[in-house]
Amino acid sequence: MLAHCTPCHFPGGEKDQLDTYDRVLSRIDDILDRTQRDTAGKGFMPFKLKKPALREGELAIFFKWMEDGMLEK
């Protein structure tokens, strides 16, 4: 996910950091919502497509992680 979320959501970026398990866990619903919106719609991430949109297989990783109980490791 680094290819999609940096540099905005990591240390030194201008947005909320998503560089730890706890930070991602606390924002997972918002992450999934915003990465699945229409790319031309308001609030879509990555913002203004500065980075490539997440592919279906990459989003599936998040859904599988949730299905498995969102374990840290």
C-alpha cells in the first residue's frame, strides 16, 4: 500500500498518518470507503490520483484482513 498512500499519509506528509497498525485499524472504514469511491468523485483517495488507485486485489487484502479479525500479525 506504500505505493498508494505515500507521501501524504506517512511521516512528513500533509495528511493523517497511516504508518502503524493502530492508525490503520482506527481508520479502516474510512480507508475502504474512500478508496472505493468513483475516481472522479469527491473524497476519493488517493487524492486527485497523485498516486495510482488501489486495484481490486489490493482492496481484497483489506477485506480478508477484516474477515480474519484484523490481527496485527
